[in-house]
Amino acid sequence: MRKIFNAKTIQTVHLSTVVFALIVVGLGAFTRLENAGLGCPDWPKCYQNWIVHPRITTPALTHDASYKAWIEMIHRYAAGLLCAGIFYLNMWQNRSNSMILRITAICTCLQAAFGMWTVTWKLHPLAVMPHLMGGMMITTLLTVDYFQRYASQNNTQLIPKSIHRYLHLLFMVVWLQIMLGGWTSANYAALVCPDFPLCQGQWTVPIQHFIQGFSAPFGFQNYEGGVLSGQGRIAIHVSHRMGALICCVIVGLLIHQVAYYRNKLPQELIQMTGQLSILFALQIILGVLNVVWTLPISTALMHNLIALALLIRIVTMCTSYSAQSPPQTIHRQRSFHAD
């Protein structure tokens, strides 16, 4: 049986799992944007059935409810297939080099739990936001593991400490910014500021509004549509914009450092930085368009996926390079390990 599951087959499955994870994240974002998170009021079944079919959806449900049920169950089916792919990889990959996959499997179990709580807790923000972040984390881990196994050379390239530090700082800030985006989505705060760059005609938000915005709500039967006050949602939205501004500053500093050391850096790092800059500029444009165009599904979906692409690019850059002690010399440090 192991001859059937040879190295080439496993690599193909791994790549397919990465691509499928991207699709599942997109489906999750689409489900959220279509307000279909409660399209199926029960879990794991949908209206007490495993498959949504005409006997269930008509005439018992309205057309809109039927549509949302289909969206939710397609997302669940896809997530189930992704889980199968991840556990397959854990079963057949080389056990001596599968720590990332093991972490991914644990995250997948937690993701399934948060997917259940998203439904049973009626879209409570404390279930929705971790569920959104879990999808990002799983896809990033799968991509990094694939990159390290099949797409990278067996060496660690050394770069100046300043660039290395900025990369890791950018990772932390972007991760926090994605969390802010998840909190914005979970509390339905994306449309609370219809203007840009101001929000409701103002530059500042009182401190007490931030306290409202970042206090988890409790005691409600259903959290669909959001239950926070308008002031709290404004504070959340403004925080997300402030996070984007901080990201701009750090990306600018990283670009400056790469330009300063450009004659001593690996060409791949310069190219990756260029790709990162393009993705980040596109993300900012999409964020603005989400406001001025009143959150169209196409741009909002791309905003989610570009955020994931940014995270993956930053993590692959962080894992591909190490900080060198003397900043004047760039060379490669070979790592020898048994195949």
C-alpha cells in the first residue's frame, strides 16, 4: 500500500491541500459576507440532515434561507475534506520532520470546535474571530510546511539583523491587524464608517468607546448583525484603520532597509520584498474601496484573501532567512541533515 502513496503522490496531495485550504478560507469569508453563518441552525447537521436537498429546502424554507443553508453546508463539506487531507499528510509524511503538520492537525481540531461554537453560540464574536483566525493559521502552516519540504534549498541565508527584526516585527503587527479585521467582521463594524479617511466626520474617538468596542458582549440570544453600540463599532473600525497605518510604517522601514543593503542581499529577498509591497498596496486599496463602495462582496472577499497572502509571504520570508552577526557580510550557512 505504501508503494501507492509514494513521495510524488504525497507531494501532490500536499500541494492540493494547500490550494484547497485557500479555497476553504475563501468559502468561509463568502459565507460570512452573505450572512449565512447561521444558514444551518444546528451542527454538524443542517435542519437535522447531513445533505441539503430539495425536500428540506422547499417549501419548508424561503428561497433566501435555502440559499444560505447551501452556502453554509458547502463550506462545511469543504472544511471536512480539508481535515481529511491534513490528517492524511500527518499519517504519510516523514515523522522525523512533521512538527508543523502536527501543530496544523491540532489547530484543525480547534478550528472544528470553533466552527461548532460559531453556530451553537449564535455567532458570538468570541467564537467567530478565533474561527476566522484559525483558517488563516492553518493555511499559513500548510504553505510554510510545503515550502520547507519541496520549494526551498537546504540552506539558511543570512541577512542583516535590522531586516530580520523588521520582518518579525511586521509578522506580529500584521497578525494583530488581521485579528482586528476579524474583530471588525465579527462585530459587523465594517460599514459603521461610511467616509474615508475620517470616520463619521471625525478624526478621533473617545477612550470609553474603545472600551465598549473591545469588551465581549454577553447575555444575548443571537449575535447576528452585531449587538455592540454604534460608538463601540466605530472604535473597532478606527482601530483597524490605525493598525493599517502602523503596518504602512513598518513596511516602509523594511523597504528602506532592503534598499540600503540591496547590493549585499540575496536576489530572492529583494523580489519577495517587492511582492510584499505590491500585496500590501493592493490590500490598502481594497480596504478603502470596501468603505467607499459599501462593502461589495468581491472586494471584501479579495481583502480577506490578500490578507492571507500577505501573512504567508511574511512567514515564508521569516523562515527563509536568519540574522547574521556582522552586518557587513552576507553569505550562506549550509545545514546538513539526513534525507
